[in-house]
Amino acid sequence: MPKLVLKFENAVLQEMPVNAKEVSIGRSPDNALVIDNPAVSHYHARVFNEEGRMMLEDFGSLNGTFVNGQRVKMVTLKPGDSVAIGKHTIVISDSRDLDGFAVGNGGAKQAAPKLNETVILDTKERRAFMQQVAAVGESSQPAPARLKLPTLVVRKGKTNQKEYALTDKLTVVGKSAMATVKLTGWFAPRAAAQINRREDQSYYVGAADRRPNVNGHPIDGPTKLSPGDLIQVAGVELEFVYRD
């Protein structure tokens, strides 16, 4: 029987056997698999059986559900898949006895395709480029472009660092153990705000326990960030910039 293995970083928090019943996932305590994190919606997603296949459905959550690095709405799961919800990971454990669940074409394990890699490798331009490189040698390869790193710079307030590189899909501002931007004030909230990286590599700030201001104005919902924007929340001021 396959299992859902809930992990935070390298620690296993819970194992949930999967059978014919639906497994609901979310922050609310009445879910079958509870993830106590402000970045997770109260009713975030579910795993269920449909025509003998193990399926995952996202309930339209704010921060999304990612399977093997790709944001999904509904997808077939198979052993070895990794589901990212907030900063937690749910691994579909490998099992020889899937108890009625199919695992794909003829039961064979197949790696989930990476969308970006597939698009690049299938383009005529990419094939022509690789042929040209092979013909004239490595000297023809262009130097890699320097990527600019999105960063939060602390302008005011008490935090454990002066700068934070935004390397994850989700960045939490707060005092909890799972926060990236650690607030050190005595009365700081566990999760004051959250910043999400979307598929187009844009960044949006949203509320958690507090409603942030952006450039002095309170936000009504997820707000796209531009370089130089100032985020004020829970006694800190953070500037969103790109570092070389």
C-alpha cells in the first residue's frame, strides 16, 4: 500500500497510508493530513482514487501545489513523486503492492517531464545551436549570463540577518521555525507575511497573520513586487531588490 510521507526539510513528520478513501490535506485540523503552517490553505489539496489511479487535486490554494517542481491543478501520482506544499514536502513512498492504484503506463515508473527542459530540447533553435557547437567546438559557446538574485534588504526592524536571498518558491516573514526572514522582536508574530515566486519568476507579497504595507499603502491581496518596493510589516521594513 502506498504512503504519503510528510517531511519538513529532512525530518519525517507523519506517514499516512493511502487506501481507497480520500486524503484531504491542509492547515485545518479536520484534514486527514494536517500541515500546521500559515503558508498552507485551510483546505489545500486532496489525494483520491479515480478509476484505479492515485490522483492529486489542488483546491485553488493561494500558494499552489507543486509536483516534481511543477505547479499543478490535478495530476496522477506515482511512487517516487515529490509534492511541495509551502515549505513541506509529501513524498509518495515506493511500494510493490499499490492496493488497486495504477502507477502509469503498464505500471512502469517514468520520471515526470520537466516542462522547461522539454520545451528547450524540442525547439529547432536549440537543435541548430547544439549542432553548431559540435561543429566548431567549445569556443563557440557563449559565456553564461549573470543572473540577478532577488533579495530582501532589511531597512528597519529586528531580524537575524540584514539581507535575505529569495531562493525558494515561498518566503515566510515571521518568528516561526519555518520562517526565512526571522523576526526577533519579543512580540513578533509566527508568520507576519509571505512572499511567493510564481511560474513567470515574478514575486508577490501577501498577508499571513498581519496585512503588510507596500510603499506605505496597505495591500488588499497578493501584490506584485518591483525593484525598490518597500514592505512594511510587524515592525520591520524590507526593500525588494535584485543583486548581481
